[in-house]
Amino acid sequence: MSVDSSSPALELAAVTKRFGTFVAVDAVDLTIPRGKFFALLGPSGCGKTTTLRMVAGLEQPSAGAVLIDGKDVTGVPAHRRPVNTVFQSYALFPHLTVAENIAFGLRRKRTKDIDTKVKDALELVELANLGERRPAMLSGGQQQRVALARALVNQPALLLLDEPLGALDLKLRRQMQLELKRIQTEVGLTFVHVTHDQEEAMTMADTVAVMNKGRIEQLGAPEDLYELPHTTFVANFLGQSNLARGTVVETRSDGAIGVDVAGTRVLVRSDRAATTQGSVLLGVRPEKITMLVDGQDSPPGHNVLGPGVVTDVSFTGVSTQYQVEVPGVGTFGVFAQNLVGSATVSRGASVRLAWSARYTFALDGAEDAGEGIAALEDVP
């Protein structure tokens, strides 16, 4: 059957999965264009792995439909779907060589030119000289590459990645993030990657769907989700956010709204506000904030809160992270790049916080400001 190149690689139509009375995935609609690197991001228990397993055919939806390349595969068993999955455990055959592991699926399908395809797959994952070794002779990163090559060699319509880097140490994991993106770009297949790691999703994916409690909270390019979260869960789970309660008291002719935060007027662009009236949660990322000490004026067009007191200073190498307690507002985090090699403001100092109005966002004031923080702490 020919595939319409204009059709999405994957479509989920109101896909729901129940385990007894528990709803693991709740009426998810999703469309993934072909040739993209897509990430499902969320904490443990949010439904992301269950969603992936329904795409793979390892679980059947309680309701809804799964379409791959425009074809409804909802009732099709896993071995007949045009997908391959790479798991965290790699699942390599220990008694076979690397080359034999990669060739396994090709031999079952009686594919032609197996040796050439295996050679090309080994070169793609930069293991060309290790084809005769057994998996036990390889490092964790090399085993992960073999699992990837074994999945890619079959040219699936979708490559599903279920926390594939979770067993690697931090340095190797970051290296493999770049390698996975390189390979996806080179082969042009559609990758669907499940992860709880925000950096992993941001580094590799063209599009990220943030999942929470069985639903997709927000979907978009990584930079869009980070710069303009739509909910407190996304604001807190994807990076760190400072959130302060306020009330809209002004609608301006320049397209901004004025928000009263503990007696201080703060400006937010209307197109960066989930609501333009009533109670809001005003937000700004820690690295967008500049601390002003006595005698320093704020730049034009900047919002200013304070004065506050620096309650904690943490040197992290690239940056110094400050905690600033602002009376009536709460504690704000501030990340300052270490341009001179060390912290420039001491604990106990009195500072004001300034940031450009274009970096401010406003969320619905009815939301819980702590939503997503507990989920982030639960992540392994």
C-alpha cells in the first residue's frame, strides 16, 4: 500500500486508556507530521508511556483511534505495525553478535542485501568496527547505539523511544542526546520520544507535548513552551518560574495590561496573558531578572519589584543562583551568569528586581501556583 507523503506520521483521535476506574490517558488528540523529532514529556504516572504503548500496539485503547501514515491501526497487533521501539533496557540478544542483533529483524522478514544494510546501520551509529563483538563486551552507550541501529535498519514509519537514555550517566546521556538528534536528521524518520527529562526533550525535539494527569497541557516548539507557558504546571515543570499573585487594574492602549502585585504596578503584554481581567499569576523566568543594588536605576521599559533581601547565594559554575525574599510577594529566584567568576551580591543585601516587560507572562489566577513542582520532585 502506498503512503500519502502529505499525511501525518501519527494521529491520535480522542485516545483514552482506562485501568479499572483509573484513567491513565484521557481523550488525547495528537497529530505528528512525518520526519519530525517529537517528545512526550511529563512526570511519572502522567500517561506518556501508556500513550507510547498504545501507538506500539502493546496496549489497546479503551476508546479512540490510532492512525499511522493515515491508516487506522487501532486493532492491529504490535508485530504488524510499521513501528520499532527502543527501550531503556536495550533488550539485546546476549548470545548474538552486534551485527547479528541488528540483522535479526531483517532475517525474519527475509530482506535482501542484509549484510549491506547492517554495515550501513553500524556506520550510522558509529560502531563500524564492533560488529563481531557480543553485547556484554560493549559499554552502556554502545549497547544503546546497537539497539537504535537494530530499530532503524527496518525503516519503520515511526521509531518509538521509551526513556532510552535513562540508564546512562549524565555526561554520556548528554552526548547521546546530540547523537540521537544527528541520526534522526540524517535518516529523516519520525521519532517519538518519551522522557521525564526536560533538558532531554528541549535538546532533541522539534515539538514537545507536556503531559499531566493523562492529558496534554501544552504542545509546541521547546522555546515557545519555555518562553510562554500556558499553565502553572508547564511553567514549573519545564524549567523554573517565579510566580506572584496579582490583580489586573489597567488595560492600556499600547496592548499591555497593568497588574497590581503587592502595591506595585507590573506590565504584561496582552498577548502573553492567559486572562486580561481579574486575578492572575504573574510569571518571569529567573535568568530574565537583573538585581539592582543601591544607586542603580532600572532600564527603560522594565518592571521592578522590591526592595527585597537576598536570603541565599549558590555558586553553580556557569551561573550564581540567588533567592530574594520580597515582602508581600514571596521568594524570587534569580540566575546571574558568572561573567567575572564569582557572586557579585552577598547574602543579606538589599536589592530590587528588574526585568523587561516582554519577558513577563500572566496565567489564570485560579490555578495553583505550586502545580508541577511536586511532580518535578517526583521525577527520578
